[in-house]
Amino acid sequence: IDMDRLKVFISSTQKDLQSERDTAQGIIERLGHSCLRAESYDGPGVSPEVACRRMSKDCDVYIGIFGSKYGFKIPDLKISATEMEYREARKHIPEKILVYVQRSEDIEPEQSRFLTEVQDFSEGYFRHEKFETLRDLENQINRDLITWTTNRIRLLVAKEIEVQALRNKV
């Protein structure tokens, strides 16, 4: 992976959200970033759990795409792989998380619990209106990645100006 590009990790259930994952990857790559996905991760010699933890921790941006399915539960953790990835990303850099929720009527109970936590008004993450189409999702991710990157650049520039001002005083 190119060190000059942002590493963007896509976290979601795989079977039911494959088109959404592909759509997200297209946007990520079109914006010039590197896309990390569990199914295309190159991590010989480690378990899928270790690989997913590593990607969640090491990515610059975590994109959580959540639908109605809770997904594969990791026996030792008693939570889904997607929830584990979310928790790992949040533990390391909470500000890197972007959340997208698919409109659905029939949400599995465990997924409903997880989504309530993820979207909590005080402790969770802002999200757009729930997406219905791949185009909705594409527009939301595109706008958010550009905004996220712009905000990070502004922070870095402000810090650089502050450092320069301190140097000038000395």
C-alpha cells in the first residue's frame, strides 16, 4: 500500500452488502485513497480476526456500512466481526469513523442493539439519512470523505501556523 495515500477500511457484513462494499471501494479509489477490505487483505500467517483488528486499528478512515444483518459472531468475543472492527477503530482513533446505515424494516435484534449504540446522540456518530440506493450511499461517502480530508488539512494547517507563531516569539 502506498504510504502517501489514505488507508480507508470498509467494515460491513460481506454477503448481504457486497454491492455496497464495491460501491464504497470505487469511491475510495476514485478519490485516490487505498481501500482495505477483509476479503482482499494480504495477511498470510494471521487469522481473519487478527487481520480485521489490524485493518481497523491501522486505517486512517473507517467506513462502517450497516444493514439489517448482524453478521458472523466471533465465538470467544460473543459479538459480530463488524462490531469488533468498529470497537477496535473507536478504541484507537474515534474521529476516523464514518457511519452509513441502510434503510430496512426487518433488522435482526442484535443488529438493532448495535445500531442504537453506533447512532447514539451523545456517544455515537453522525450519519446521514439512511440510504436506500447505491447512489445514495455513493453520494454520502463521497461527500464525507472529501469533508473529512478537508477538515484534517485545516487542523494541520492551524497547528503549523501555531507552531510557526511560537517559533517567531522565540
